[in-house]
Amino acid sequence: MSSLVRRRLAVWLLAGVVAFEVAVPAVGLITTDPPRRYSWSMFVESSTTYAYTGRAADGTTRPLDTGTLPWPQSTVHYGSTVPDLLCGAHPDLVAVSRTWDGLPEREQPC
Amino acid sequence: MLRLPQTLPARQLAGYRVLVGLVAGAKALELGASPLLGTAASPLFGVGPVLPAPVWLALGAVMGLAALAVVTGWHARPAALLVGLCTAGFVWGAGYYSNHTYLLFTVAVLLSFTDCDAAWSVRSRRGGGGDGGTERVWAPPVLVLRAQITVVYAYAAISKIRPDFLSGNGLASWARDSVLVPAAALVPAVLVPMAFGAVLTELFVAFALWSSRLRPAAVVAGVGLHLGMIVVLSDGLHAVVELGLFATLTCGGYLLFADRVPGAGGVVVPRQRRSEPALPGVLTRR
């Protein structure tokens, strides 16, 4: 095999490697959910479960649903964005608290 | 239109080889010692027996020696392949998957395709000519490594285009454990622009590295991105080291995008290896 043919063959093989580099993460991206492997999906999702609880003036508490809040503010689960919206949506509440993976964050007064 | 070079500088490739070797040495230490430090290895390839810790320690020792050979350039190509195989053993054999370990496997194997010991190596010193060794190397295998760097950044950006990341939730959940980020910074006015900025920066770095005009900005943006990751996402020394190793593998890859040696000019006639066929054009203007 001549050197030129060998070199051309090597170039085609290397082009195949590049196609493989591109295809593997694409397949992972399309067919799997985070956290993905082999797809260079790094720090993509928070992997955190958020829950909100409201406290009324008489001391009773109840879980709160963020589904009725305006989007995209309802998806911001840090800071005071969602607690402020929940306080506005439920005038009987005196405070809203949030848990991250079951761990309580501070309670925010309404 | 993107013009791909026939040859590329050997020293930049050698520089990346040294960086990959250093990362491999650190990972050999970490992965080999992991079973002894409390991170038990999974059953062999997920289905076989659980191998005792000394087996993984021995594999780490082999990988460490191969990493040393990569750094010094002693039989660097087979040594890089051996690093890749050892890393594969840890990733798939022991179940120690992480994105940067997978990246180490990928670049080590791709490095073994290149003429990575053409400069700054035992071979180049034995060959005479100072430490310069061969000035230029055949480009296509290096272009594959370049493509790998682009693929990493591009997919990192694409996979972040989702509400959970762009809303800042991801950054908030990691940053609240960082000792370097004040709690007052964990507000949408800060984290939402940061999230969008991270995606745009990754896309910019992925493609701007290929443009000689945009490359300096891409290098600054990329290094800044990785420094930002270390500050925002690290919850301890281990995370700093891991993110630092990842940054070394990716930012080190920026060297591969240099088409010419800074400060050098004139005409260079690349020295051919006996094992390599002649280049189509041996006269290259730098």
C-alpha cells in the first residue's frame, strides 16, 4: 500500500472517530435524562426536590402547590421569588417555608 | 471557510501531552486509592466479582508509571494508550465514572494517535537538534483532539438549555455549599444571567477556538469559565481538585488550536520520521 493511500485511509478513519465523538453524546442527549453519562452533560440539573409549606395565623400549616403561579417565576426555587408569589396567592398565610430535599430552609414571613 | 492545516506545531501538542500526563498521574493516585479510602469499587464490569482493593491499587500504579512516561515523552504514544486503557479499567471495570475521568480516557486514546512525542520528549532529545525535536507534526490526529474539545463544550452548552438550569436552580443548589459565594448572591438577578452566560460562553468557546481572530477571546472566556466553576461549584478541596483537573484537560486543549509558534517566523522544513510517509507539501510557511 502506498504512503499516500495509507495516509488517506488514516484520514478517513480519523473522520470516523470525529463522527463517533459527535454521535455518542447526541444519542445520550436524545435517549436519556440527566444525569447522563457519555454526553458531557455536566452540572445540568440541580437534582433537588423542592417543597413549600404555608403557615396560617392560627399556627396551622399546609403544603402549597406552585403549579398555579406564573411561569417562569414559579420555577425559581431559591431566594424569595416563589415565597413572595405564594404569600400573594394565599392572603391567609403569615409565613412560607421551603425545603430542599427535605431539609428546611429559612421561613419567610409574608 | 475553515481551512484545515496539513501540519501543526509539535511543541503545543507536546505541551498538552505533558498536561494530560500530569492529570493522569493525579487520577492514578486517586482512582487506585479509592477502594482504600472508602469508595468501594463496583463488581467487575457490573456483573463480575468484586475485586479486592490491591488489584485497583496495582492498576493505579501501572497507570501512574504510564502517566510518568507520557509526561517525559518516553514511548509516549503507547504510554498514552496505556493510560487510556487503565482509565477505562477504572471507569467500566470498577464503576468509577465521572465526566472528567471519561474525558481523560478519551483524550489519552486520541493522544496516542498523534505524534505527541515529537518535541519535549526522550525521543526528541535523543534525536538531537536541542530540545526542539520535530518542528511540525501531521495535523489530522491533532484536529481530532481539537474536535473533542469542541464536542465537550458544545454538548455541555446544549444539555444546559433546560428550565432547571437556566432558572438558576442548579447554580443555587451547588453555590449554597460554596464557601466562596455569599448567600446574598443567590438571587435571580445574579444567577439567571450567570446561567445564560455559562451556556453562551461554552458555545462561544466551542467554536471560536477554531478562528484565529476570535481565539484570544475564547481562551480568556474559557479560562474565566473554569475559574468561575471552581469558585461557584466547589464545596471543598476535593471538588477544587476535580474541577481543576477537568479545567486542565479542557483549557490545556486550547494549546492544540495554535497554528503557529508565537514569536517564530520564517520558513520551516519539517523533519520527517522514518516511519511516516512524506507529507504532500513539506515546505510550510509560518
